[in-house]
Amino acid sequence: MRIARLAGFGLGLALLLNGVPTFAADKTWTGSISDSMCNGKHASKDEHGVKVTDADCTKACIDKGGKYVFVTGGKTYQIANQDFAGLKDHAGHRVALTGEMKGNDITVSKIEMPAGKKPATK
């Protein structure tokens, strides 16, 4: 009888814990917002007909159908939520990006300029 109670308790506890949702913790990386056409390797000369900054190149490639990507540690990650508000503002910038990574995709939750950094101006 005692074993049956313990088994029932164990099964109930397992079902309870299995029903609790698990959340992947957001993580923050430092890297660059780029585009899927360049993957962070913007041409140093006139790729777009004129010499442009990384930000201008990223924006131009997005306008041509490219997707936003995040480049960090020599790897390129796809951004799952392409409509995230800060992507356009930080295109081509080095940023601190916070989000959830699943495979090679990141769902962005926050983008900030690293401490002491400001976007380059023309």
C-alpha cells in the first residue's frame, strides 16, 4: 500500500512539473546588425554605386529584399522577428542584442548601443 502511494505521488509530481512551462532565458550578445546579402562583410568600395557606410549598405540591401541578420563571433544568425522596431534604427551598427536563440535563429527582445558607443553620423 505504501509503495502504491509513493508511486502515485511520484506520478502526480511528474505530471505537475511536466505541465509547468519552461522559458528559455534571454541572452545578450555584442555584434552587428547586418543584412543577409552581405552577412556583415560590406564591400569597402562602391557596391551600391557610391561609397557607403555599413549602415547605408545594410539599409540598401534590406530595401533590395535582404533580411536583417546578427553577426557575432564570426557567425551569422538569422533574426526571426524581422519587424522588431530597433532593427531599422541600428542597421549596420555594433550593438548589444538581447533575445532567445533557437538553432541559428534569434528572436530579438532588445537592442542597445554598447555602453560608451553612439551610432556613427555622416
